[in-house]
Amino acid sequence: MEKVYSKKENCSGCSACYNACPTKAIHMEPDEEGFLYPVIDESQCVDCRKCVNICPLIYEGNYKQKSEPEFLVAKHKSEEVLMSSTSGGAFTALSNAILREGGVIYGVDYDEEFRVLHKRTETVEGRNRMRVSKYVQSNMGNIFQQIQKDLLDKRTVLFTGTPCQAAGLRAYTRYSLLTENLYICDLICHSIPSPLVWEDYKKLLEKEHGGKLTNIQFRSKVIDWSRENSNKTFLYKTSNSEEVHNDERFYKLFFGKKTIMRPSCSECQFTDIHRASDITIADYWGIEKYAPEWMDAKGVSVILVNNEKGAKLLEKCTEELKYEKRPKEESLTEQQRLSEPTKFPEDRGKFWDDYRKHGFEYIVEQLPK
């Protein structure tokens, strides 16, 4: 085989094909925009077509649940957890339920250079590093293979990722008899920004302030949780000083211009209420209008319980998490990614032409002040 996918819009980079290839003929390599795609070494390929047959963007139904989920509003009972979470602390409660049973958590973290990748942890400390937003596509590596090993060892596993990553894991494990102990949690995802832009952005911050980045945080709750404030804080420090800086330029490229998202995001097949996961979490935007008694400036979560397994996991969180059912229409109104993908702007092609010709600093100089 020459390719797993027919065009870039048909590959989310979930890594299911890479992890499943029986001859290790597939490697994930970045393109000119920094997004990882499977590349086939034809000298090792035996044309078994396993990669094509499991791909969640090709597979009929995309591994999604057929039934509609239950919609809940939720908030962690601990103020400390709320302040350390992106929204209402749902991930902390769900992962605590798994950790109490001696289970394993897989989620998104940074490495020592603040590259974004999926990691495995069995500790509260490791989990805490996973519970805030990281607006960059994570490198999955061989995470699916690690999950399979944990399941073979009869460990309980919670995986959290984007909808396409959740579908990729569902694809990878679909023939396994061990998934009884696997819980999959996805997010309502806006889209996935470029790792290349992230790398250039970090370099620019270090150039502007000197030293190396020592701390970063998307969506800090130094200001109140709300939709309006959700793209106003990106805090960071460098080794040259203890001063905390705030910068909005990455947000302007991502949420504002929408030029740095992955091509597949513009045709995302997971922007509806039928999920490939057991449970879905996100911000409960608009809760102040529909149920003002639930509004909390420290954060509120929406939870979609997608199947019986998701319901059982949620039941294990009742000591930590306060929640109740809400009408699905609220989330369908407020969460656009439950009904349609983010569309590319008309100038996306020009943006990347300018990026290649003039570099990242030229790009950010053109941003509105």
C-alpha cells in the first residue's frame, strides 16, 4: 500500500494504524504544517490492509454509539480542585475513581521541553498534570500498545483524549476481549492546533524574555471561568525571572483566525452527540442562563453519559461530584462542535504560504493588537 488515507482531511493523526500495523511498516511523520501523518514503508508492508480497515475515519459508523447520551451539569465539591481544573473538575473525579481501584490514567501532559504528548500515570501527581487544557495536538506514540498491555495485566484503564483519538483507541481495541476494564473519555473539541506553530511560539517567547520556559498554563483561573474569558489567559514564566507573563497571540491564531487547525478538523466526523467514548466532558457554557443556581466563576462541567459503562463510572464519583440531568437542547445550542465542524477561513492557504516564506515572527506581527 502507498497510503492509509486518500487526502489530509481524511486523517486525524489518531495513530490507530501505526499502533496496529503487524509488520511496523507505518511511521508517524510531521508534514509541512507540523501535523503527524502515517507514512508506509512499502518494503515492510504486506498489504494486509489492517490500517485501512480499522481507521475510524474510514470505518462505517466511526465506532460511535448509536443511542443518544444523557446530558448532565456537574461541579466538583472541592474548591481547590475547581481552581486547578479547566472547567468543573469532572476529569479529576472520574480519574480518582479509577485510581482508587488501583487503575491507570492516560491523558495529555508536557515533556521537559513543553512538547504535548499522551502519557501514562498511576499517581495523583501525574494525573494532576493532565487536568488542564493543552491546545496543541498531542503525540500519541505507542500509547495504544501500552493500554493493551495494562488490560492484559488486568488493570483498569481510563483514557482521555479528543473524539478522534477516542475513536482510534476504540478501533485499536475492537477485537479485544479485555475492554471490560477500559473506560474512554473524550472532550467536546474545538479543533486541533499545529505542533509546529506551538514550537515556534515557544521559541518566540524565549527570545522575547530570555532564558528557557519554566512554566506554562492555558486558561488560568486568575480570572473568572466563562466563555468570554476562556481565551484570555495564557500564562508563562522563563528562567530569567519569576515574573508571570500573559500572552494572547496563540489564541488569536487558533480561536481568532482559525488558520492553524488540522485539515481533518474542517471535516470532523465526530461533531455530533453520538460519541465513540463512554463518557464526554467539557465546559457547560450558558449554564448561567439555563440554571443560574449552578453558575460558578470557578467552573462548571457538562457531562455526556454515552452508555451503561459511562453511567457506572459516573456513579463511582458521587462523593466528589455534584451533578444533575439537563435538557440536551442547552448543550446543542451552546456547544457548536456537537453539530458541525469548525470551518477553515478563506485565507488559510495564504497564511501557510506566508508562514513558509516569511516565518512565524512575520505572522504574529500581522495579528491585530
